[in-house]
Amino acid sequence: MPDRSRSVLRQAVPPVRRLLPSVLLGVLAGLSSVALLASSAWLIARAAEQPPILFLSLGVVGVRAFAIGRAVFRYLERLAGHDAAFRQLAEIRVGVFERMLPLAPDGLASSRRGDLLSRFVGDVDELQNVSLRIVQPVASAAIVLAAAFAGLAWLAPGAAVAVAVVLVLGIGGAVLAQVLLAARADDRLAPLRGELQAAIVEHVQALDVLVAFDAAAAGRDRIRRLGRDLERATRARASAVGLAAAAMSAVGAFAAAASLGAAQPLLDGGRIDGPTFAVLCLVPLAIAEVAAAIPVALGSLRVVRASARRVADAVPDSVPPEIPARPTAADRDASEPRVPAMRRVPTIELRGASARWPAVAVDDPTDGAEASALPSLAPLDLDLAPGERVLVTGPSGAGKTTLAHVLVRFLEYGGSYRLDGVEAREHDPREVRRVVGLVEQRPWLFDEDLRQNLVFARDTATDAELLDVLDRVGLAEWVAARGGLDSRVGERGELVSGGQAQRIALARAMLADFPVLVLDEPTASVDPAQADALLRDLLAAAGRERTVLLISHTGAPAGLVDRTIELAGNAARRRPDLP
């Protein structure tokens, strides 16, 4: 197993201070089960001899105490165990999310969203079984079995040996049956869940296009096929688990018979009495019940290993060279002066700046190498003075969006990119993104109301401030007609138009108060007749106190921008604005 998978499995095990209470409570619950059956057997057999009731009172109290104790200790064990396991899941999810952050968004562009969601949710959830079905039950069972066998050996060593042999053979048979029936299914469960989740998400997100081109049936067939594969794997695993449980029930019966055979000579020889013989015959049933956790744990281990591999592989170990890495304290000499703070609206200078997108895995590694060697943004010189408005145009593929992602430090760059004379690499990418904000071509709107889609940009904003910024971007009447800030926008903004989505995104950026705004194709989803009006409203709302870089392949109305830069694939040329 890769080291990363082992690290994930180790992280899934709660620390001793959290795990120990559930282990001890499991031991008490297991000992109560064994003691309950032993005291019940002794009480029934002793009562058949009709002694004075005083001789039975201890057995009666014991049966009541162990019956209550088994239920109480089992409940507390589940409570403590799940609390410890869920705390670990929270830490694992935070760890995965922190590993994603340096790569997002461009480093995860090739990841399938449904599969990534399945890893982040389903596979992480599966890791709770490391504690709940493997470590804690096995640890508790081992202690209980040691104590139970010690008690059996004290009463009848031969019976203890016979029960141990039957138990070892039974556990080995149950584990072998699980391996033969479900080993392949256990390894495939987690990947199949991820494939099915990815297929469903992709189908739903592209449903309108698939329906328009009469291609939805193929997607549904694929989902059905994956669902059947997952169903078969789940049934195979459930059948193996059921067979193992049945085998352990049979092991209990065989262990009781073996103990009976070993104890019979002792009873005939008068070395043990009837109640003791009853205890030796029935206690193996409780021992087998406790030992049943071992095959379950070994079966669960295969499933959690597969999930651990998927969680470990959800995010690459290293940041690709195309993605900027956060500078650490170790990267900087303590003797070097601190990076000076940027001004309110910084000057931006690009000299020979180029960039490429992270390489995507392809069937032909040669093609992949050639594709990754080609820059998506050819070397570019660009100056942005504070408060300036610059239009960047060019055909599709010229590198306009790449330039936007370089400016907000989603992509690493070649050449030079300076903010107030300081190289952008000297700043943490998060610091740059507090200054340079991006309004994307297709802004992401959450399936929430308007208020929630705005306040995450500034969580202290009041409703009055939200309505004011919506008024500035030209949405005041529209918001009032929809019922105010509580109106929902739908999943990914499906209940609003493209222009309204751009205005909401700009309002969000203005709440965040970015000194530099990059507007990437804001009119791409807007009717051409309304495009110029939208651009005028957006730039008017941004104000002259901000630097605005407008990216558009259709240009802008005269007088809206100070100058225009045209990208043309491998070169960029400046052209004067038309009057």
C-alpha cells in the first residue's frame, strides 16, 4: 500500500485518549455478555437442584446486573466510539480540503467533480470503519477473549483448548469465505461509487445539451450500467458478510459441542459439578459472539484500504509547476527585508509574462508533453496604472483567460509580474487575490438566496449595504420585483439571466472591495443588443477609483476604456482606441 494510503489510515485512527474509552466500554460490554451467559447457565442448573433460595440470590443479582450492564456499556461504547470516529473524519476532510486549496481552481480543472465529491464525502465516510469496525472491536474482542479463555482454562483446561481450536478454524474459514466471495467486490466498491457519482453529476449538468442533441439516452444507459455493477458488488459483499456471520453462529455451536465433549469426563469423574458443566457448555456461545467481530474487521479492512487510496489520490502530493506555490517561512532568509505592503490601488507591470495550463493526462505521453510545452499565453508586456481601464481583445485561444488567471495567481507565470515594483511571487497568492479580483465569464452562483450569494464576500455586510451595492450594479428594481434579498437564484444561477449573473458577481466583487478588477468576457452570455449597455453599467459601477482590466473578444463601446491590447496567439500588439 502506498505511504499516502497508510498515512490516511493512521489518521483515521483516533488518538489514544479518544479511543481508549470506547475500547474499555467495549471490553465491559463483551465481558458482560460472557458473564451473563455464564451466570444464567449456572443459575438455571443450580436452581434445578432446588437449593435454599438464599443460595440462588447471588446468581439472580448477577444475571440482572450483567443484563443491564451489557446494554448500558454497549450504548456508551457506541456513543464514545462514534464521537471519536466522527471527530477524525472532520480532521481528514479538513486535511483534504487544505490539500486542495493550493491547487484550486486550475490545478483541479481536469478532476471529475462527481468523483472528487465521492472521494470527499463517501470515501472519507468509509474511513470511520477503521475505528468502529476494525481497531476498537478487535482490541476489545482480544481482551474479552483472553479473559474468557482464562476463565475456561481455570475451570477446565481441555475445554479451553477445544474451544480455541474450533474458534481459530471457524474464524479462518469465515475469513477465507469472505476473500473468495467478496475480495474483488470490496476493492471495487469505492471506485464504482465514484464512477457512478461522476456519471450522474456530469449527466445532470449537461442535461440540456444532451436532450437538445438527442444524446441523453446514452448517458442514462451508462448510469444504469454503473448502477448494476455497483449493485452486484454490494450484493457480493453483503452475501459474504452474511455467510461469515452464519459461519460464526455455527462456530458457536461447534465450540459448545467441543467444550461439552472435553468437560464430560470431568463431570463423570466428579471433578466438576453440574452447574459448572452447564457454564462450560454455554459460555462458548458467548465467546463465538465476541469473536465474530474479527472476520467483520478483516472484511472491512479491504474496503477501507480502497477508500484510503482514493482519499490519498484525490489531490496530488506536489503542486504542479503551472500552479503557484505559497511561499513558506523556510523559503525566505530571515535576514531579508519583509515584502513591502502594496498601495491601495497598485501599479501592475508585466514583462515577458507567459503561462501554460497544467498538463492533462492523455493516452499518448508524447502528445501530452508537446501540449504542455506550448504556452497558453505568449510573452506579454502590459502596464496597468492605478484607476486605468484597459481592454484586452483577441480571438479564442489567444490567452485572454490565461492572462486573467495569471493576474489573480491561479496560474504560475514566466517572465515578470510586478505589483508596485515587487515581484508577485514574493507575495502569498492569497495576498494578491485580496487586491486583484476576478469576475469570471460564467460566475458561480450558489443554490441559495441573493443574500447568501453576496455576504460570503463580506460577512459583516448589512442588508442595507447589500441593497446599495445591488443598486449600483443596476439590479435594484429587479431585486424588488423578485421579493428582495430572500429570492433564490437556483443551482449555478439557473433562475437568473446571464447579464444578471454578471451584475451579481460584480456586486460581490465590489463588496470584497478589490482595488483591481478583472472582468473576463462579461457579455459572453448576454444578447448582443444588450451587451454594450451591460458593459457601460458594469464599468460605471466599478468606478474610477479602481483599475479595471476588461477581457472581451467583441470589444467595447467607444469611450469606455483608456486603451486596448490585442492578443494574437504568439504575440500581443497595442492599438489605439477608436474615437
